Amino acid sequence: MPASTLPVRTVGALALLLATAAPAASQTASRLTPRGTDSAAAAGQDVFMSTLEAISRLHMSAPSDSSLWERAIDGLIEGLDDPYAQVFTPDEVADFEEQNTGNYAGIGIQITELNDLVTVTAVFNGTPADDMGMQEGDIIVGIDGVDARDFTTDSVSKVVRGTPGTDVTVVVEREGYTEPIPFHLTRAEVHVPTVRAGGFDNGLTYVVMDRFARGAVQEVDSVIRENRGMNGLIVDLRGNPGGYLDEALMLSDLFLSPGQKLASTRSRSPGSDGERVEESWNDQVAPRIPDVPMVVLVDEFSASASEILAGALQDHDRALVVGQRSFGKGLVQTVLPLPHGRQLRLTTGEWLTPLGRSLHRARASDGRPLPEDVDTFPRIRSEAGRELVAVGGIFPDLAVADDTLTLAERAMLEAAVEAEVPLPLRIAEFGFAEAQALQEADQAPTLREDRFQAFLDGLVSDGLDRSLLEAEGVEDYLRWRASLSVADRMADLGARARFLQERDPVLREAVRLLRDASSQTALYAAAAQAARNGSDVGQGAPAGEGSAPRR
């Protein structure tokens, strides 16, 4: 996407995922005794160090010194009773950076094992692989002179990734070519976009944000600029675990008016020498689309930065929030560098919405929510007089439960597992092959019935009982999943969203409301009427889902 003209601004020490300066190792050692502590605390420090030394020297089965230190660190973290505090190893730091920035060093491809072969399933724009002409569908058969036909995706990843500026030769087989094709590539820093956008009929724009990585606000701003005439905007934050909080604040800034509060914190920041301080952030730029009705989708996996954005827009009556109660991770977290390439993620405070609502939901040390009575939660009114729950995450303005599997669908999925039929892989293979054929024919994402029936026959050949496929609704369910796979492989979010609505009541309701609303006020009125008609409030426990590795 083209670079945005959004003004650059510094957003202070935002804590979550923002690395802040830590004392040097020698300084840290001299400050082990907390500021202002009494002799009891100093004595505790002496006892701790003496005990560690004695165990290391004398215990008959004492582990190594390094193991003792690791266990001591684990004990410190465990003693905080904080499910989010963590000390990262250097490898975990690298994974952490990739997950939250979208950046890594490689050649710019996504790979998946299809039909037992490591296959390129995406080539990212502007990367070494893209520049040299690698394509989706290329099968990796060699790397740096080594036969890679038996490599797994992990094996390929370890060899292909490396230091920027270094070279790697990747050999692929491509349909229509009799000989393998070698690509001589120079590794580089790669950025994977975190924002996808597509359009519906009636001028509605649909934006999906996977996480708040660096550059997310510029990506969204570009989508807005490219869709100036939109009649409505849906921002899907479902499954978005968060990321950089300054990105969430700047994104809120795109939709709110100058001077409006975006969020605030109460925290102990490194610059305050441990004192608890309050800080707030206000909107600075004019809203991009002030008159366009807007819906934000959330679920029980929307956390942290997602909740900051949803809370700011909800408090200021700028967006209708639809879906399920969010995760409730309203904690300020500071990432501090430690010696030897490690990092400490530490909870140092809490985030509040513009109206002062706490986003935090109390959890046990293992991350499970503590028992609660939502009916007793305090309420607060927005500027337009709408009643909002004041604690425990973002509660949607209109609660809509997710779709669930039928008994017949569940029976088929369980039977596939028992028969060792790799159903998700077969759907991915089908989607990939169909996408290639449709692209070659210059056709939009669709599902060709004859090809789909051949796909079902293949499942039976793999060992799935045909009677399970003939049960009521099962074929339609598989047809839906296959359609989504085709749209995904063709990178057509608009088509995917149209297919998705068939079994996504949250998105379907958002589209219905926007199509009938000419303004944000009318949108709220329509949602209030829908709520009076009755809808289910969905709540669930957090979970994660893996994705194909990027190389």
C-alpha cells in the first residue's frame, strides 16, 4: 500500500510491547535492594543469595548453576501471580518481534505442506522472492545444492531464513516446466502486512486486522483513501490479540475529532522511578471519514490494543460494537531488555478508555477468568447517553453469538480425525488448485460444482464414510469451507466476506445494519431495535490458532 500522509507523533512510554531502557547489568546488581527498603528487605536479599550459593555448592543432587538461576527467575515470575509476566529467551525474543511487528529476515514467501510437498502458497510484494519471480504453487525441491524434496516446512524455514544480505539458492518445480527452476536470492528484511481490505455491494468496505503491528495505521489509512466514497465501514478485530498500543491510539485518531481523549493509563513507568503516574492521550488530527457509519467486530479473543481502539470508538459514539465480550486485557505491560539477549515483560499498570472504563478482566495465574457476576458491574453513559459496562473488557453494543457446528457436522469432523483423513489439508489443497485454475481463466472466486464433487469423492477415497457426507447440512458446510479456501488463495477479501456471511451471524448482522443506516445515529437506533428483538450474548475462554509459517 502507498505510504500514508498521517502525521507522525510520539506517543510517550506506551508500555505494551514498547521496549524501554533498562539499567546496565552492573547497575542492576547495585540496585537489587528496592528503593527505601528497610533492613528486613535487605536481609531477605542476603538470605536469598546465601541459600542459592549453599545449594549450588553442597546439595547432593544440586542442578547446575544456570539451572538454579533459571528456576529462581521462574519463581520470581510465579510469585507475581501475573499470567502475562514473562522472561523471554533470545529465540523467544525473535519470535516475539516477528509476531508483533510483522518483520523477519528471509525471502518473503509463505509455505505450506500440500500433497506431501513444501509448496509456496503466498509471495509477499516487494520481497526478494517477488522481485525474482517466484510464484504461488512453486514446489521447493532444493536449497543451496541440497535435495529438499523430503524437507518439512520447518526444515525449509531454518535453511531459507538468515542474515539480511546473505545469499540462498532455492530450486523449485513449477507446473508447465520440464526442468526445475533455480532462484538465486539475497535475504532481506521482510514486512508482512497486517491489514486486509475488501468491498461489499452498496459501497461497504470491510477491513480485517490480524494484529497491531508496526505500520498498521498507515495500512488502514491507505484503505480509507482508496475507498473515499464508501457508505459504511466494518473493522473486524475478532481474534486480534493486540500489539503496539501507539498504533491503536493513532488508529483511533483517524476516526475521532481533535481534542477528544483516546485513552489513559495508571502505571509505574521506568521513567518515574517506580512511582505510580497517570497519563492520557488526546486526538490530534481531523477525522478521515466523519460522516461514514462504522461498525467494529470483537470477540473473546480481541485483546489489548484491539480493546483500546474499540473502547475509544465506543465511548465517543463513533462506532457500533458488535459480537461478543472481548478478552479483557487492559494491562500496561513494559518490555525491558535484560543481559545476554533476553527480555522481561512486566505488568506495570492498567489502561482506561476515554470515559475511565477499566478494560481489565481478573484472571488466575493460569489465565482462566475468575468467577464474576456481570449483573453487578457498574455502568456508565456515553456522550450520547448510551449505557456501557464500565469494567471487564469491551461489551458489545449488540451481542451476537457465533455460529456453532451441528451434530451431523461434528460427527463428520470426528470421524475424519478417527479415520486419519487430513480434512483441513485437503481443503487447503483444493482451494489452492481451484484458485490457480480460476486465476488462469481470469475468473472471480467461485466454487465449480463438478470440482467440488470430485473433492468429496477424494475424501471418501481417503477413508471417510460417504454416509457422513450425505447427512443433512454436511455437504453445505464443506462447500462453505471450500469456498473460503478458494477466496483466501485468491487473496480476495471481498469474496471471502460474502462467503463468510453464510455462517458468520456477526458479520451478517453488521452488513445488514449498515445497509439500512444512513448515519451513525441511525445505525445505533437499528442496533437498539435488534437488541430489543433479542440476541445471544456469547462469552468464551481465550484460545489461539496457528498460521502457516512465513519464510
